[in-house]
Amino acid sequence: MLHISLPAEIIFHLDSFPVTNSLLVTVLLTFLLLLVSFLSTRKVARVPSGWQNFLEMVIEAFWNLTESVAGKKAQRFFPLVFTFFLFIILGNWSGLIPGFASLGFWEMKEGRHVLVPLFRGATADLNTTLALALVSVVAIQYYGFRQLKLPYLKRFFDFKNPIKLFVGILELLSDFAKVISFSFRLFGNIFAGEVLLLVTAFLTPLVVPVPFLLLEIFVGFIQAFIFAMLTLVFLNVATAEEGH
Amino acid sequence: MELLAVGLTMAIGGMVPALAIGLLTAKAMEAIGRNPEAATKIQTNMILGIAFAEAIAIYALVVALIIKFVP
């Protein structure tokens, strides 16, 4: 029977700290990203070819997009935003690797024999997406403070007139809503995709899941792009100088 | 009763976001038709707007999933 678990399953304990299967995948992805970055930047040729060419293409495309949104501040925001994009796209696509829902341990849970998968898509866990959303929103506040120093608080508490005060309170609320919105948008899209793939594989294992896999690849890319772009747009708004 | 709630959550919660996305895309098509040179800019902003609208539908989906799979 179909076994779908909303929370990520715990695979082992590190001295009373529960390690879930998605946590394992995020650690693996981090090492993979670090390894690829280190190996790719060792011998940088003047005229790129092959792997370096592909990486430069991706970075240049994203850089142009960042510059068109943030203008002169692009250099400051680019590392954070591009890292979000890379980590999230790999996290989204990690759930599509064959073997992710099938390799695991058999355990007794509540009297039933269930399979606990060893791996699970990194962003199919609300913990991961919540962590990413918190980092994003805290980074927005940090960059805002660094750019505008104390007057950054005028975005939320503007005592000039009651309307501006009300708008400021709304801005404060909307920043909390951003955390929820970021985390649930990413989690909902990716987890729903995993459920969809599970159900289609359960109903018709041959041929039919293929278009859904393609859809999930596309959705994974779009969600990573959305997260990175929204972070960039909010960063831009937070560091905007007064008086346009 | 629970199954009814799950089905209705997703059905009703998906109606207005679908309408919103349709309106967004329609206006974007119109804008591109008027000014084909700005197509990439319009497209990028359209995708952004669609993500916001879709997030609401995703909230409904998550609630439906919670009702169904959390005992």
C-alpha cells in the first residue's frame, strides 16, 4: 500500500539528535556543491571550453538577470542569491534521483511493517525550506541595516503621519508572512510533486510517470528561480535609498 | 467526513488562484503584443507574479495534505 509521510523519517540518532533522511541529503548536496566549486576553479583558462564554458554560461545568465533587477548593488547580492538558486535547484532535483523512495530499512512502526527510505528530496522537508526562508529574511534585514544603518527602521516605524505608521506595521507583518510564504511555497511545490510521482508510479509504473518527471524537473527549476528572484527583489527594496 | 474536507479544501482553494494566474497571463500576453521588444522583461515579471498567486494554491494543498496524512 502507498506510504506517504509528511514529516521526514528519522534514520538514525547522533547522540539523541535525530538525523532525518532529508538532512542526510542536504549534507551530501553541500559537500557536492563545495567539491564541484573547488574542482572547477582550480585551473581557469582564458578561453573557456567544456565544463568551464557551461558554468560561465549559467553564471553570466544569472548575473545579467541580477544586474537588471538590482543595478549597481548586484555585486553585493549576487553571491547570496546565486547560492540560494544552486542549492535549491539541486535540492529540488535530488528527489527525482532513482532509488530515493525505494532504498531504505524495513522497520516496525505501530505494528505495521513499513519501509523507511534512506534518502528523501532535500527540499521536500519543511525544516529545510523553513531554514532557507529564515536565512533569506534575516539576510534581507541584515543588508537593509548595513546599507541604511539605523534609518532602516523607518521602513517599519514611521511616525510622520498615521497612514505611514499603519503601512509600517503592515510591512512588519508582511516580513513575517514572507517566512511562511517562502517556506510553504517551496515545500508545497516539491512535496506535492513527490506525492504526485509516487501516486502515478503506484497506478501505472510504465511510461506514464515520464511526463510527470519532466514536469517535476521544470517545477524544480522554476521554484529555485522564484526563491532566488524574490530574495533579490526584497533585498533591492530593503536597501532602496529614500527619495525617488 | 475528513475525506470530504480534503477534497473541498483543494477544490475551492484552487479556484481563485487559477483565475488569478489566468488574468496575469492574459495581461502579460496583451503587454507583449503591444511591445514585443520588452518580451523578456514582461515574461520575468509575469513568472514572479504567477509564483505569488500559485503560493496561495500551495497553502491550500498543504492544508489538504495535513488533513489527510496527519492522524
